Amino acid sequence: MDERDVTLLKAISDLGTGSPDRLHEETGIPVSTIHYRLNNLREAGVIENDLYDLDLDAVGLGVTVVVEVLADYDRYEDVSEELLGVEGVTQLYFTMGETDFMLVARLPDSDDVERLIRDFESIPQVERTNSTFVIASLRDSSRPLQSYSLDTLLAQLVDD
């Protein structure tokens, strides 16, 4: 990637859109160049999709729960498949240390948390869970480039 590619990716992250016109306004890069670059980034697998972000509070999934899962397993893939099958799980991580899995669930209300924990406890390999309610989301972004300055991204990501 070069400086223009990284600049476009940062602008997409900041604006939440891949609209060539909006990207041109933000970056000054010509619209035709933006089209060309976006196509190349898609073909390279850097840009995966054109999904719209949702405000999960407005949708009705305003309760966020972070759960640690301790499990007894032979293959973590088997347990992870079952954990991912629990409705409401939006993120799942296989981790090192005392905790085997960390997950995030987005739920409609606090009553649904009981159902979530019951579903986890019904998985034979799950030994114990530790659940934490999120009081306020201080940053909940699916666009990690937002947390970096353009200068840092250019220094770290532009091919020399």
C-alpha cells in the first residue's frame, strides 16, 4: 500500500462511508483515482465488504455483556462452534492464560442475560463463566483505523 491507499482507508474509517464523492471532499484525491484505488483494495482483499454500520442501541440490542469462559476441551474449535451458536454472541476470541475464551454479546435487555448464561452452561465443555455488564460504551468501533492518526498509519503501513 502507498500513501494514497492508507489515506483512503483512514478516511473511510473516519467517515464511515466508501462514497467516492465524500472521500474526495475529505482527502482531495480525484474521484476517478478513488474508484481505481478502491477496486484495487477490494481485489487485494483489504476491503472486505460494503456493509452499513448499525447503532445497536437504536436497533434494540442495547445491553452489552463481556463474558470470560473457562472450558475443558480437546479441540478449541469444537467449543468455539458451540459458543458462536449462542444467540447474541457478536465477538469471540480464543485466548491464552486462565481464561480460554472471551466473548461479547449484544442483547435486547437484562432478562436475556439469564438465557445467555443458561445457553453457555448447557455446553458440556464449559466449566465456568464470568460475566460483566457494560455500563457505558466508551469506544465500540468496528473500524480500528479510527484510533490511529494518519501520520502513524502512514509511518507503519506504507510500503517502502
